[in-house]
Amino acid sequence: SYCGSRCKKVKGHLEGARVMDEDLDDDFVLGTSEEPDPLDAEDFNPVDYINRQFPNEEALKNLDSFVDKLKGQQRQIDEDIRHAIRRQAVQGRRARADLDEAKAAVGELFERIKAIRAKAEQSEDLVSDVCRDIKSLDIAKRNLTLTVTALKRLVMLVTALEKLRALASERRYEEAAGLVDAVEKLAGHFRELSHVSRVADLLERKAGVVGDLRQQLLDDYSRILGSAASELPSGWGSAAAQCVDALGPSMQREVVTQFCLAVLEDYKSIFQPPQPFSNLDHAERRFYWLKRQEKEYQSKHASNFPDAWRVPCSICMHFCHVTRQHLVEILSTSHHTVDPELMIRVLGKSIEFENELARKYNFEDPSAAAGGRNDGATDDSSGARAAKLGLKYPDVLGKSAKKTAGPSAAENLDDFAPRFRGIISECFDAYLSTWVQHEEKQLLEVLDRSTAAGTDKIVGNAEAEDEEDAGFEPRYIYSSAPTLFASMKGSMSKCADFSTHNTMFDIFQSFRKVVSRYCERLERVLGSGSAVLDIAGVEAVCCVYGTADYCLETLPQFCELLQRVISSEFCERVTFENEQELLRNLMNNANKTLVQSVNCSLEEAFFKMKSNKWATFYQDVGDHSAYVSDITDSLSKRFEPVARYLSKIHFRAFCDKFVQAFVERFIEEIYKCGKISEQGAQQLLLDTSLLKTTLLEAPVIAGKGQQMPTAYSNYVLREMGRAETKLKVLSSPGVVDAAAVGMLLGSDGASPEAQAEIERLLALRAANDGEPGNLIGSPREDEYAGNSGMGALGSTMMNLSDAFNPQGMKDIKKVSGAVSKKLEKFGFNLPGIKNKPSGSNAP
């Protein structure tokens, strides 16, 4: 209550100070008018203010009253300030007095709090003194209880060890199993006291008793397979199994391993290298031997082992490990001489055997395989078991002891889960290169047999014309191609049965080598390509063409199949890009061979063309020349078998390549004709027109009316049009200007190549007397002295127009008009063009 009153007093002093401050603020509120004083404005300007008060001389009459008003306001302000200062002084003294009194009250309050805290500490010390004796008694009771419990457990452990020794000597394993569990639990309570000599001796004694029991059990289980099995009492197996389970998973594995190795001793004596039956030829007998042992185990020994021990599975596991060692030893010494097919057959049997075991021993629930043994039994059940065994103090046995480090039975069985797949077959991986080499050799032999003379037959579908997509499929191929791909697919399937990793990649490399070798064989069929092919030769080359296309289409599908089968780590490396490029080159070479064959057949016709005396040719242009008929007949004859043996798309590719080569050769043959007169050029122009028609019609006739694409026709018209343009230049009378010729040929004439081409073309012109014709800039300029350079250019353009047909006239008029417009900009006049009558367009 005292503290409360002091706090209220301090609060009153503070409230008085706050009220004084508010009164002081009220003293400084000046003026009560609602209108703002102009003198208080932030942007107050004295000059403007005076001008507003005295706008004219009349207003100066009120000057004295205005000044008196201002002085009155000043006096009022001074009075307010003096009053406020005096009041502030009075209030300040009062505030300091209240503050001092509040500080004194706070100090007194702190002193009272310290006194209360000191009394509380004295009370706590008194309570601690009272409880200290109680805590000592409680600790002594707990220690005494633990000591009594430890003594009881020690007595139980000693008693259990003596009784366990007696039961073991009498082979009463069923009762000993319960004691083993009790001994282990009791010993667990004393492991932290192993530094005490008496306890250490007792634990060592316990280890000796348990060790003797383990060895006795191992000896008893070793008698099962011998003649001493009859000495064991009936029903011995189930009781011994309970005792083994009580000793833990390690004892169980030791018993099972000992039994399995004893069973396999007979197997080793028969199949251990270098025994007669250890070779790969007798590998299947190994698996038959295991099947007989499984049947014998079920009939003789299954009653001695619980199903949860998985003894048959362990026998198979040890059998696989021993067999793997035998096979590694055999393969390491004889893999260079062993038959690869035998090795692969044994490998296949091993994989089949592994898969069978994996399906048979597929344990999904390891805890179920632990035989229903529950190491985490409840404390009550443990105490009941101790009472049943006749041990003293059963109530202390079930109390929790610290868990010893070590896995449970279920965990151990899970760790030792069987893995049969690959346990035997993986030993073959290091030696499969021998099979890969053998398989590669077999594929090469298939290639040699299928491509041998008289064996590689031509197969195809002669009625493929009726199918919608027949034009894109090869019409005829060699039978060796499907045979080879079928063999490679068989090798891939065979390899996929036992390996999809390195061996599959190695066999893929062999596939690449075989395909490359096949391309070389097909390349030989093409020959040098410098001679005319007969019907059989054309058929062979066309089959090479179709076979290469078939392989080019089949390889990506085969590659995709390989990528689906092979391991994912090798997928990106599986590609036939190099082999596909070889096949594309093979198709191009086959096409070139056909083109060269047709070109070689035209040698005689082009020889006739060059043999004509074109420089002195003055006959009237009438019928075509004889060499044109020879070319037409030869093309019709040569195109027909090519169209018959090639698919539509391949035949079109052949026609494109041939036209390209023919046009280039025809233009080159024109240059080889020497000098050409005006009439000779006109005759050649007529021949060129007929040859153009032949090039357009020959593929249609050979293809039995199948129309060629528009691109082909446009190419023929464009390229043969180049030859016609050149001949039109040669057939024009009079002087020919080089610049106009360059424009006609589609070049600007500025590059050295274009100038060389123009000069080469104009060099073919011959005068009427057989001498070279003149052109602007030649030494015979005096004959044309009457004409300027521009006039000669105009005359040239018009002379060319006279020699051209109406379509040519349209082209030349466009060119001449363009030249005229450009030259007139520079002040040149072309009278030869302007004054030419329109009627002169007729030839």
C-alpha cells in the first residue's frame, strides 16, 4: 500500500507539470480575429502592403491613425511577452519542486523492493536445507535398488550358464534355445561393467559356454551328409534350428554356408578344372547336377532346416559362385581356341538358368523369411520364459537393458538378398570379343557369298507403277542387300539376348565395317564409267542405284532399332552417318555412270557435228542436220532401259544430271566447230531447237507417257536458250558490238571471265568469204569510218534483231531500248535503232 501511495503521488506531480505546460501554450495564442493578419503572411512584402494601404494622396490623410494603430499593437505584444515570461518563471520553480519530490519517492520505492528480495532469498535457503536430507535418502534408496537388481541378475547369469552347459552336453537344444536368449539379455546388463575383473571373468565364461555350443551345433550339422547322421536323435533338426536362431543371424549363416560347401564338394570333384567334365561342352551337365541336388535336399535334409533359412537358395547361390570361378578359369586359358558358338550357347544357357533362379527365389518380404522370430519380445514374455526355465528372480530379467550394436535377423537377411541375374553370365563379358570377331567374320562371309558372281540376283517389283508411292521406291535392287540386313538383324538379336552394353556396341562397329565393305562391292559394279553400257550394264548400274537407295532408307530404321536395344549410355554413339554418306556418294556415282554412258554414245554424232565446214556453209536453212537424228535416236535408245530399271524419282534425277552435262558439252562442241558463217549459225540454231524438243520429249517417251516436272522443262528451255542466244549472235549479219553481246548473254562484260567468253564467242564469226568477221574495235575500223561507235552499236542491235525470230525480236528490242535510254542520258544518239522501220522485224 505504501508503494501504491508513493506511485500515485509521483503521478500527481507529473500531471500538474503537464497542465502548467498547456497554460503556458495558451498564453502565446495571439489575436482573436478570424481574418488572418497580413503581417503574418509568409510572402509579406512591406512595399506592397503600404501601397495597398495608401493607394493615392487622399489616403495619406489616415497616415497618423494607421501609425497609432501599429504602435498600439506593438505595445500589446510587448505586454503579452512580459506576462508570459513572469508566469513561466513561477511555473518553472513549481515543476522543479515536484520533480525532486518524485525522485525521492522512486528512491524509497527501490529500497523497499531490495528488502523484499533479500527476505525471499533467505526463505529459499531455508527450504533447501530442509529438502537436502530428503534427497540424500532418495538417492540412497535408488542405489540400493539397483544394487539388489544387479545382484539378482548376476545370480541368474551364473545359474543360466551352468544350466546351459548341462543342456548343451545332453543336446537338449530346445531348452537351451530359451537359455541362450536369457543369457544374452542378462549379459547385456553387465557389458558396461566389463572393467571390473569379476564381471570380465563372468563375461568371458559366458563367451566360452556359447562358443562351445556353437561349435557343437556346427559339428552336429556336419554329420548330416555323412554316415554319422544316424547317431543324431530323431527330431533333432527342429530343436537345433531353434537354438541356432537364438544364437543370431551370424550363426544361422555359418551353419547354412557350412552345409552348402559340404554339398558342393562332390560338384567340385566332378567339374573343377582340369577334370574331364570341366569343359564348356559339359556346361549343361552342371545345371542338371544342381537340379538333382535340389531334389535330394527336399527328400533327405529339408526336415533339418527351417524354410526361413532359405537353404535351397543358398545352395544355388554358392553353386553359382563356384561355377563362375570354374568358367573364369576355363575362359582365361582357352578363350582364343574355344568355339565362339559354343561359348554363346553356354552363355545363353547360363542366362536362362539365372532367370529361372531369380523367378524361383524372389523373396519380397525379408521379415517373413526370418522364421517368425521376434527379437523385440515384450518384457512380460521374457520374464515368463525365465520363470519357465527355473531361474531365480524372473521379474528382473525382462527389464530393459541397453541394446547391443548389431543388426536384426530381418535386416541381415535383407542385406544378403540373392542376386542371380548376371552372377554367372557376367564372367563372359571379358571374353566376348572373340564372338564379336567371329560374328563379323560370319557377316563378311555372308557378304562374299551373296555378292559372288551369279549369286547376287536382281529382285524387284515390275508392277510397281500401279502403286501410289511406287515412284519413290527402288524398282530393282540386288538380293544381297535384304540378305545382309537380315543377317545383321539376326546378329543384333542374338547379342541382345546376353548383352546390351559393350558387346552390343562392338557388334555395331562390325555392322559399320560390313556396310562400308558392301559399298565398296557395289562401287566395283559401276566400273570406270568411260564406256557405253549395254543393256545388262545399264541394268546393273540401275540396280546399284536402287540398292544404295534401299540401304540408305533401311539404315536409319536399323539404327533406331539398335538404339532401342542398346544401353542408354551408348545411344548417342550409335550412328551410321559415315555409311549413309558413302551410300549417297554411291548413288551419285551410279547416276554419273549412267550419264557418262549416254554421253559416250553421242561421240559419233558430235564428231559429225564438228566435221561439218561451218565457216563455208552457205546453204539455205531447211531440214535439220544428220547429227541431230543420230542424237535423237541415241537418246531414245539409251533412255528407255534407264527408265525401265530406275524408279521415277531416280529417273528424274538422272534426266536432270544428263541435261546439265549435255548442255555444257553441246556448247563446248559449238566452240570446237571453228569458224561459223551466218548461214551455218542459222543451221545450228535450227538444230538446237530440234535438240531442245528432243530433250523435252525423250524422258516422256522413255517413261511411257509419264510427264516430267515443270522444273525440268524450265531448266531445258533456259539452258538450251543460252546456246540459242550464242548462235543468234553468230547468225547476225554485219558488225556485232561486244557490249551488246554481253548484255544478251546476261553478263555486264566487266569481269575478265565475261570478257573472255565474249571474245571466244565472237572469234567464231566468219565473213562471207570465209574470213573472220569484224567487230567494233578491230583493226579494220576504216571500213566503218562513216559510223561512230554509238551508231555502230545501234546497227549491231538492229542487225541482231533482223536475224532473230519474233520471240528473239522481243528480247532484243527490250535490250536495245534499255541501252538506248541509258546512252541518251549522256547525249548520244542511236539512229540505227530509232530509224529502223517496224516492218523489218520479219526475217
